[in-house]
Amino acid sequence: MTEDVQAPVPDGVAQDSTVSAQPAPEESVGIRQERGRTLYLAKWSTRFWAWLIDFCMVILFLNIIRGIFAPFWNIPLYIDFQHWEPFEFGFQTLFFFLYWTAMEGFLGRGQSIGKMVMNLKVVNRDGTKIRYGTAAIESFGKAFILPLDCLIGWLAMPGTKLRMFNRLSNTIVIKTDYKEPDGILYMKDKE
């Protein structure tokens, strides 16, 4: 039987629990587990809504571009399946890829407009910020082969909430918490 003892607490750290005097099995073989921060993986439904917001935003922008270039270059609507031409379809799909790569890689934010609205973020598996190269790998699947990307993720890696290109880029999509900055408290009036 082990007794619970108070662990020494470094300055500035809140004291909140007791620890066992007996070392954990991992510690007895030389492996030390440290407690890190908790990352909450985003639900598929929330990720879908973020994707749909991005899709609508990009289509809106491309339709504006289409209106400007209409006298010179006939770009068919992205959702007009009967008039797709490989070059125009490729151009629009490439634009989606560039949009996601730029937005998610910018300053390592990991957020497109849809992800900002839905409080989601793409990060490396350890929770650190992603770079443009990582954002490009992660974005390739959703821009060019999204159905296949999702199906492989769902079937080959069930329960992980990873698409195939999340796995290849070593990234995850997490929920973010939109809260006040440190030292600031927002007061809300009753309505």
C-alpha cells in the first residue's frame, strides 16, 4: 500500500493534487512521461462546415474574377459540370490549393477563413505552428482529391480524425478557444 504525499511545487505553479510515493511503471524503466497540453481534435461535421465556408468564399471570388475576364476569357462556373474544360477546371482547383496553402501557412496560423469562423486550426501533431511546406502538403488532398483523401482516412485510419494528407503532412485539425488575451477581461452587459 502506498501513501499519498505532497509533491514539491516549483514557484509560480498552482498546487492541485497529490502524487503517489511509488514511481509509475514507466519511470522505473527510465522512461519519463511529461504532462503536456491537451489538444482537442475537431469533429468531422465542424471541419465540413469550415470547408463549405471556404468553398463558398473561393467560388464567390472566382465568380468576380470570371465577371471581370468575361469579355476576354470564358471561365465556366465551377459547379457547371456540363461545360468543364480541363484547363479551366485545373485553374480553379489550383486556386483552391493556393488559397488553402497561403491562408493556413501564413505566419503559421493554420487557419483559412472557414476555420477562423468555426474556431479550428491546423497544427503539427505536437501542437506547434505549421509552415508553408506543411500547409501545401496538407492542402493538396483537399484541393485535388478530397473524396479519396477523406475515404482513405476514414477507412484506413478509423477514429483518428485524419485525412490521408493530414497523415502525410503530420498535421491535425484542432478546436481553438477564442478567449481574451492574458491580462484582459471582457465585461459583457446583460441583454
